[in-house]
Amino acid sequence: MRLLIVEDEKRLAVSLARGLTAEGFAVDVVHDGLEGLHRASEGTYDLVILDIMLPGMNGYRVCSNLRAAGHEVPILMLTAKDGEYDEAEGLGTGADDYLTKPFSYVVLVARVRALLRRRGAGTAAPVLTVGSLRIDTAARRVVRGEDEIALTAKEFAVLEQLALRAGQVVSKAEILEHVWDFAYDGDPNIVEVYISTLRRKLGASAIRTVRGAGYRLEAE
């Protein structure tokens, strides 16, 4: 499950990201409302944790813009404010739940899991099809014809990022950000290692290198 945290309090955002990553989630963080709207609009997140008081665009407007554009991603709103009016306004813009700061981290995780369960009860996780490949994002399985291709968790995550934008170029930086998270400070060439491994398992022609730009997953 991939989460987006839109929170301008950087220490809180980093703390939440570390905790949720330890819980098994893939987490991205942005600190600005406009960037949060752009990221959430990509449609690659299972849930958004959205602060109300943000630079660029406040959380109410981010939420209402997402809903107006037809995005149904679950949204958990955070605010330092308190009072029935704020809660009513947040839920009125389309948020699914509301948490007032300061809050218990345990409660936040419980709310996140509850929203994800609620979403999963009504919608099936997508199966991505690229040529002869079927990528089941819920079961974390990759199948070609009748044969299953065994991938590690990181290999699957890299392939999933490419499959979500099949036929398009995905940069090394984008793969690093989505698979290793925003705080990764290791060798960026790690992406090349995983691309090489995927080529051995999927076929050399499955992933094209676009020199100076990134990688493209192509249908066979």
C-alpha cells in the first residue's frame, strides 16, 4: 500500500513517514498543498494523509479539488484546530476521516488501516496488464501466460512503477522516490541493479533504456 503525506511540519512528516514505513507501507512526503494536489492527482496512492494548514493551497481546497476531479482516494485530514465547524468543513469537502493534533500515533495507524479496509471492501485491487505480463498488485504476483515469475519485494515495486506508466519513460529519480522513499541517501545506481535483474527475469527487451531520461516498460 502506498501512502502520501501532505504535511508542512517537517519533523512530524518525517516521524510519521518512518513509523508508517516500519508498518509496511510505502510512503511519500510533500510539504506544500499544490504539490500534494499534483501528487495525489496521479492516482498512484491508496490513501492520503492531508494537513489542513498548508502553504500554497490549504487542505480543504486540496481535498475539494481532488473530489471535483473524480479522485476517490481515501483522505485522512489532520489539523491543529479543534471544533465542530472545522470537522464539518473537512468532511464536507470530501475527507473520509479527521484527526486533531496532537494525536496518538497508534490511533492514526488504526484510522489508516480502517480506511484502507473500507476501501478494499468495495473495490478490487488493480491487475496491470502489459503485453503478456499480468501484474497483480494485491497478491504481488507477476504471471506471463501460465508461468509465474518470482520477484523480490523491491523488484516487484520497481516493476509496478514502470507498469503504472507502461509505454512512458520513468526516470531513475522517480523510481528512487517511489520505491526507496524520499529519505533514501544511498547510491542512486541501485536502480540500475534492479532494472538489470528484472531484464534477466522478464527478458532483455521488456525494459528499454531511454538515454538521459529513464526507463520504459514495453509490451512484447
